[in-house]
Amino acid sequence: MEHSDRTLAAVAIRMSCARELAALGERLAPPSVRVVESGGDAEINCDDRSESIVTAAVTEFVRKHRCLPRSVRVAGLGTFLVTPPREGRLAGCVAIVTGSAQGFGLGIATEMAAAGGTIVVADLNTELGEAVAAQLRETHGELAAIFCLADVTDSRSLHACVETTVKAFGGLDILVANAGVLKAGGLEEMDEDAFDLVTRVNYKGYFLCAQAVAPVMKLQNRICADWFMDIVQINSKSGLEGSRRNFAYAGGKFGGIGLTQSFALELVPFNIKVNSVCPGNFFEGPLWSDPERGLFVQYLKAGKVPGAKTLEDVRDHYLSLVPMHRGCSPRDVTIAILYLHEQQYETGQALPVTGGQVMLN
């Protein structure tokens, strides 16, 4: 992927600021960097837009004044406004969360914003996504979140989302590849189109997301070698064990863990950690509880639970399989994401969050 000049300048400013403040003893947490077409007088003026010149100018300013510049003007690109990071465990982290207009993704985005992260709500549902981003801004401040229309099966859409993210905040530190679909059915019921849809979204979509974010993350590593970044796939317990009459979903999730391990090996030289979180069932979310298309409905119709006559029978069956006798929540998953982010010595893993339903050996 070719970086735009604005992307290069924004990342150079943001990561140079972070690197130099860390050298002065501050916490390594990049600021937000937002480009505007014009911004009056700037504290730093660069008549050359090359990465080396921009980086050198920012470095000189921070070392001399021992603080962040408020603004940097780069010839022909506009003025970049610099804002200190928010407080919290995710201070300084910009995170794209795909499929975050509802369900698990919404819960994860909400929890990550509360932990100090700057969130890009990436989803196909513009109305819901805009509302989520607006709510996060109302709760956590104007620079806490934006919405970005994104289709995880379309590489152009994802690259555009990354560019939008960098223009809004100056970089990208965490990808939560959450968007997914599920269509249940046995071998005689599953048609080719349904199988292709599940595979395209859950398996190929993860690849396309990782491919879109990796170039910016590598660029950030080039400027600030001590900064760690994360790609986290929201997988499933179905990625750890087979799932009866649900092979399309389980197969894609098994494949996703293969991608995670392979991406981890490829990206580790750039301090980009790649892991999967494998949640148990989020029974309260629309994936399970939607009255028309939810899994309780699908599984009842497909006969996945022998003897089940009602939706409540299906629900009781699945609760009985969990030793902790409850479903997985977005908070449970976010705690796992925070662990993977903070643990610098962990990559290529598939972390179960299943209430004891799946135990690795």
C-alpha cells in the first residue's frame, strides 16, 4: 500500500512526539494528531514535507521545549493539531473495531473507550455506527471516537478506513477484527452461497483487515521502535473445537487461528503482536437473541439441539454446557484484549474466554 503524503506526515509527527517525550521520562503514549486545511500560526513550520524533515523538526522542538507542540504546519498538506492522549490503560492507542455498531463489537468499543482508547467504529451500518460514535464522544470527549463506513470483504473500503483513521488521529495502534457472520446448517442444508458468505466475511475478511493496517503499523515502528501494536481477531470457541451442524463457521474460525499464527511470525520484527480471542457464547447479543435471525432461532429450526421444542429449550441447553453457567460478555472479551495489549511477550496465541467450556491442553 502506498502511503499518502498526509499519512506519512501525521504518523511522523505523532510517533516522533511519543518517542521524544518517552526519552524525557514520560509514559510512551502517542498524542492524537488531526489535520486541518488551515490553522493559523503553527508552533512548527516545515517547508519540506519529507518524513525525515518533519521528524527532525518535531524532535528538535520537543527536546528544546520538553513538551508537545500544539500544531505543526507542513507545506502543501495543511496544519496538524496535536492533542495529548487521554488517560487510562489504553492511553495513546487508536483502535479500529470492525463490526462495532452492535453486539460484541459495540460492547468491546464501549469498554475500550472507557479504558482510554480512541475508537474508530468501523461498520456497514451507518445509522447505528454514527450513533455509537456520537455516544462515545458525548461520554469521553470530542476526540474519543469517529465512525467509518467499512466493508471487511472489500480491500479498497478497508484501506480508505485506515486513511480516514490516520487523518483523524495520526495513526493506528490496535485492530480488533470483530466483524463476522454465522449461518448454521448441516451438510445437506448448507448451500454454496451461504458457505461462501461465511468464509468471505470471517476468514478472508480477517486477512484483508490485517493487510490494510499492517503498513501504517510498520511505519510507526520505523519511527518509534519501542512502541508495540496489536492485531486481535475475535475468533470463537468454535475455532478451538468442531461445531455440530455449524461447519462453515467453525472451519473459518479454525482457519483464522492459522492466519493469526502466521501473521504473528511475519509481523513480530515490527513489534506488531497478533493474537486471537476465542469467546464463548454472548447469549444476550443479537447474534444469538435476534427473534428472526438469531442463533437460537437458527439452531431450533436446524435441529441442532436434540429434543428442543422452544427457544428457551435451546438457551437452557447452551447454558448447561458452561461450567460458570452464564454467557460470555463484551467486558470479558475486552479484559482479554487489554491483557494481550499490555503483555508484550505474547503473540500468535488463541486465548479462550469461555467460562471453562473449552480448556486447552
